[in-house]
Amino acid sequence: MKFLVVGTGGREHAYVWKLAQSNKITKLYAAPGSPGMARYAECVDIADGDLEGLADFAHRADIDIAVIGPEAPLADGIVDIFSERGLAVFGPTQAAAQIEADKDFALKLMHKYDIPTGAYETFVDAETARERLKAWQHPLYLKVSGLAAGKGAIYCETPCDSLRTVDEVMVQRAFGAAGDKLVAMELLEGEEASIFGFSDGQNIVCIVPSQDHKTIGEGDVGLNTGGMGAYAPAPVITPELFDEIVQRIMKPTIRALALEGRPYRGILFGGIIVTPAGPKVIEFNCRMGDPEAQVVLPLLKTDLVDIVAGVCDGSVADLAIELDDRAATCVVMASGGYPEAYETGFPIAGIARAEALGDVVVFHAGTARRDRQLVTNGGRVIGVTAIGDTIQSSIDRAYEAVEKIDFDNAYFRRDIGHRALNRGIDSNIQEPAQSIFDSEVKNGVCGTR
């Protein structure tokens, strides 16, 4: 089979790396790809926003399945364009992708179909927002309704914070058109986790839960980023909670979208928070998370080609997904100053030394090659992933690998996985990491029929 992976970041590198392990692939392309992906795939110089150009290439190259990584082309309708040309594509249609691209739509859907989430209110003009927010209990979150690269949720501790955010989003237009609608959402207290399910529009199979570290600062403080690290499995999600999330959230959402005439095919990403009242949805995304992809995909033992094909041909109910029984941790190395102003173009050294440790993969998120030299080319530069028998050992190996990599102004958090360790999942508990998750996931029991 010939596969095309669309995108340029760490998530897409993880897709390419995993697909390249399949003996069912005869040719693998990445568009536009990255220096990291070039180790496994032929990179094609077509931007991920050039939807027609990508479809033209897929037709010329006789691509069997295209895998769409980022949310923006999905929200812009790349799946619809490919489908109209008879090209198989892994990802939701533009209508289904609104589950991420329009938070107002997603919250309306959840409330209509009794999918547990928080109270919310949507505003379309600044004056109304200022007036209505006076009645809201603080702290709360204000979220731009459109796509904002993971940075559109603003914590507002006081009414003054809310008024300032309304001005920034709706008057100063800090997020552009993504802020045309501003959503107020109640603050949900608890611990978060990421749940990923593969859906063919009718059925969904969910895999190992993970936990992202969203903020720039250690101790989960500071500005939101695209993600500074992740680990899997996430012990906050017990086997019982996992089953409850699948039955009360993931399956009902797939049914709801189908009933709304928006059948969902691809990866549904549930951003879940475990509250005293049970698991609730913070938000949905229409693609795999980044950096979560860098810890979830390395733990996937089933051929990713089979899973992607099952989504495309409607046979998800027949999948039996097998997972590695170990743990994985990813530490993101970013450019100093990110997520605000930062410099690029600094040479990167030490990746080969890091990977030589064994059970380490370095995924490229924002790199480029200039004059044969690998250099930084983004805010999040690389994701250093390590696998270990326990969460602690995977964390230790990841940081050992990080210390072998060097570029000017490199920044990384030193507390990735701290919530798991605070639960007692540490180096003194030499127990397979999978024991904190439902072992039956190996046999696909987590799936739905």
C-alpha cells in the first residue's frame, strides 16, 4: 500500500515512524514532512494548507490512504475534497471536525445529548459578553470558539480578568476570526487525561489513556502551550473510569454526531477531567493530540495500517488492538521564550546520542535542515520519548536522553509525569505500568460494537 501523511509536526512524525514499521507499506510519503520524517518517508514540498495540491498529488501518486495529522486542514474540509475525488482518507469531514473547530457547536451537542460536561455560555459581541459575565461565578475559563493551536483557553480568576480577556479577544482580535465567538465555561475541578478513540462513524475503539502537560511552567503554571510533555498510561484513569468514559462519553458522542448527520471517522480525542461528580468533557479534538501521539503510538503493538484501514472501510468493530504493557514518557524541548516570542535557526546536536540509549525516539516538531545542518525552526522543537517498564523508569530514560541533546536557548520542563509519581507510581514500585490500566485492552475489550 502507498500512504501519505499530511503535516509537519511531532504528531505526524510519530505517524510516519509507526507506519514505517508495517510490512504492508510499499511507499510512504509525507507532505510537507520534516527532517525527522525524511528518515522513513519521501517528503513532498506541499503545504498542509494546500488542500487541492495535496489531493492532486495523492491522485498522481496513486495513494491508497492519506492520513491527515493537523486540525486545520480537517476543519477546512480536506477530507471532503479527497472523498469527492474517490481518494481514501483517514480523518473526519469538515462537518464532523466542528467538534473541535467550533467549541460552541461541541458544547451544544454535548448538552443536547446529555454527554457530561460543564455549564457554558457563548457570546458574539463584546458588549453582551461584558454584561453577562457579571453574573458568572469566578474563576472560570473563557475560550475562543475557533482553532487557536491549543492556546485559546484563558483562565480568568476574577471579573477583571474576564473583562480584560473579552477586550483582547473580541476588540483587539488577538486570535483573529477564531475569536468571533467567545465561550465562557465553568471551572471544572479535577485531574485531566486524554482519551483517543478510532471511529468508523458507527463504532469506536479506545486505546491507552495519556496525560498532557499543557502549561509552560513547572507545577502546571504559566501560559498554555501546544503541550510540553506527556506520558502514558495515565493512572488517574482506572479501569472502571476508563469503561465509564467509553460508555458515557466516547460512544454517545459518536452516536450523537451520526444522528446530527455528521458521521465521525478518524480519531476522536476526548479531553477529560475527573471531577468528584465523575468524568466530564473539557473539550473534544478532531485529531490525535501532540505530544500525546508520541507516547500513545509507541505503545501500540497492532499494525497502525490495519487500524487506519478499519476506520476507512467501516470495520472498526472487528479490531482487536494490542498494546505494549510498558509506559512511555515524552519531554518536549522548546525554544526559549515559547509560547511567546522566540528565536530559531540554532544548530541541534546530540539526537543520535540520545537514541543510542535504546528505547528512545526523538520526534521532530519544529526543525529544518539548512546547509546540511539540523536547526531549530519552531516553538516546540523536538519531543524526546522513552519507554520503560514503569512510569518512573520511562521518565528517567527520557530525561537521560534530553541531557544528551543540545541547542541554544533550549527549554524543557523537568516535572513531566509528576502527577503519576505523586500517586505513588514510582521507582520503588516495580510493577508493570499496564497494571494501572485495564489489561483487557490488549484484546480489544475497550472497543464497542
